[in-house]
Amino acid sequence: MKSSMANDLERGKPIAVAWLSGRMHQLGMKLGVATPGHSAVFRALHLHALGTHARIPISE
């Protein structure tokens, strides 16, 4: 059994990275709580979703 995001990645479909890991990353930044796992996943998958290898600023 795989997550829906893993299935979407395999099928080349858009992923819901902003809604999932992005929200946790954003809340952590807002509340001053470190979320290193979610932040790393968010940054990597956000790049994938954009189809780019550009760098995302840490404050994003």
C-alpha cells in the first residue's frame, strides 16, 4: 500500500505538497517550532512540483 502522493509521483500527476508538508512547514515557521522533516520534504517535493531544480529560500 502506498500513499496517494507516492502514487501521484509515480504516475506523473500533480502532487498536493503545499497542502500536506507545506502547511506543517508554514505553521512551524509561524509558531517558531522547528519542523526539519516536513521542511525538507516540502522543499524537495515543491521543487519537483515546479519541475525545476531552483533553490527555495529557507524563509519560504
